[in-house]
Amino acid sequence: MSQLLAERIRHHLTPPGHWPGPGATAAVLAVLDVCEQMRPIRVGPSDEPVGHYFADGLEQTIARAVGIEVDR
């Protein structure tokens, strides 16, 4: 799913010929990887990880922007 999302983001946000394909896709994949890394982050004394709220929100926002449904 991350590769598809990265390709769609690159496609929708880039005028043809203005953004190098592989580099752009790698950049978007790096952002999605950071989202995945944030999921287990804990804040405060709670045992529940709260990083997933931010990561899910960012991922959903990006997906909505390019018209993709992301199931979590």
C-alpha cells in the first residue's frame, strides 16, 4: 500500500516533467516510513501508544488528498 500511495501522491502533486520520479517516490515513502515508526511512541504515563493517532491522521490526510482509501 505504501508504494501505491507514494506513486499516487507523486502523480497528483507533480506537474509532468517537473519532479524526478524515483527520487520523489522515495521521498514520499520516507514520510510514510516515519509514520510507521511513530505508531509505538508513548507520551506521558499512559501505557497506550499515542503516536499512532498522529501517524494515522497524516496518512489518512495524504490519502484523501489523492483520492485513495486507506484501511487501518
